[in-house]
Amino acid sequence: MTESKTFHNPVVEKAADPWVLKHTDGCYYFMSTKGNCLELTRSETLTGLASGHKKTIWSPQPGGRYSYNLWAPEIHRLDNNWYIYYTANDGGGDESRRICVLENIAADPLEGEWSWKGALQTPVPGLDGTVMTLRNQLYFLYAGYGHFPEYGSAVYIMRMDNPWTVTGEQQLLTAPTLKWEQQGGMAINEGPVILQRNGRVFLIYSASTTWSEDYSLGMLTMNEADDPLEPQSWEKSMMPVFCKSVENGIYATGHNSFTRSPDDLEDWIVYHALPAPGADASLRATRIQKFGWHPDGTPDFGIPLSDSQAIDVPAGE
């Protein structure tokens, strides 16, 4: 239990690309980009992520095809097993970047052995892989390079045969065609994450360069009954749904995940941000805040709260 009823952001310093999974054991499992290894943290509270139990669960063999630039790890619970999706490359350029998969069949992801399942055979190189389950079918979403020379990356979707195998054609869901998606010197859509609620599927993605103060979140919306592989099933919001607050001193808000409060009554967004325009990317830190819902059933993320603001702890802490 926290001693205070409030906390201040950031909850984890120097932690980019944050991913939080709330498991049925009541604990939160946290990952962020470390670069040379994968570290998993277990915490009983959302505000206590920094002081949770940490374990390095994967260090790649030196000099391999997937031994460098380990980015944006996500832990998922699928088919009663644990899977981690992360980006890695051979130390060269983007063309060698792939999304890799690890599996752990132990009940506790900090125990047992993480086994290498391979790199997903996506049609183009890419990063930021995530998984969606819809009507008992698995889908893989990622930020892919290569199809558009004028874009840095765009978000694609594919069907999955199992948690480590993609199948069939990929479909382009969103490319960075809007001005706010082209800040910082490159046009980028990346970091897809799925939020399912109110009979709809929301695909939240990050836009512009992560080092730009205008790194922000965009959104696609689909009716739950529609086919996610049909691009026309998705409606794209023309404006960002979460972006910097000059007034509150929070910049480059993006690469997020979603979770719930300990009592499951509140929705929380987990994201990284920078404390100033032009701040070094190494200063990206993990922040959390509660969000609500608009009357039309779409998420209302509000504006990023100041680091000086006392925030009520998640309900049930």
C-alpha cells in the first residue's frame, strides 16, 4: 500500500516505450526499452513500478542478427502462456530490424525459462509489434518500413496462426499523411496499441519522431463486429488524441500502453514524455494518468499532467 494518497509523475525515470500488463494475480508487469537486454518488473501497484521486483529475463548472444537495439518490449498472456514481443536488429540500419518473440510456459513470468520462438516473418522490416485478440482470432500489428519512400513507417496488420507465426497478406491501416504526423524531420506512425471497449476497437498509435516535442498519439476506430483486415473498417481521427502541454511542461507524449486500477474501476494510460522541447531522448520517462470516456463512447485522454501536480493514486492502491 502507498503511504500517501497522491503521487507525482514520472513514476519511472529514463524509461521509454513503457508497457504495463495487469495480470490476474493482481500484480503489474512492466517493461521498457533497455537497448541491450530485456528487463521485467513486477509491482503490486502502478505507482510503485520503479521499486518493483526486477529481473533481466533475456540477454542476446553477442554479435547476432537480433542482438542489438532491443526496443519496445511488450509482455502478453496468450493461450495460458507468456509471450514477449520486442524489436531488435544486427547493429546496422532499419532494414535489419525485426520483431522477435519469446515464450515462457511457467505460471510466473519471472520464473521458468524464456525460449526463443524466432523473428516474425513480416513482409517488410519494422518495429513496435503488438497483438490483438478479436473473436478468438489473433492479429499482429506493427510499424513497418519500406513501402513508402516518403514515410518513415506506417502501421500494418496481419493475421496470426499462433503467437509466433504471422500468415497471409498484410494490410496498411494508417500512414503518416497528416502534418502533425510529420514533425521532427520524418513522417512516422508507430507504436500501435489496442484498446477495446463499448463495442469498439481503438487503435492508438504514436506519430512524428520520438525526439520531437510534437510526438503525439493518434487514433483509429473500428466497430467490434467489423473485419480488422479491411482498411475501410477503420476511421482515422484527423487530430491527435493526446499531445504535449506547453502549459504543464510535458512534451513528446507517446508510445503508450493501457491498464486498469487495482480495483478495475479506473482506466489508466501509461506513456513516455520529455520534460522540455529538445530534451535528449535518454530523458524519456514513464508517466501514468487516469483517463475517461466521451459521451460518444470514445476515450478522453485529456492533457498530460504536470510533474509538479499531486495526482490521486489509482483506486484500490
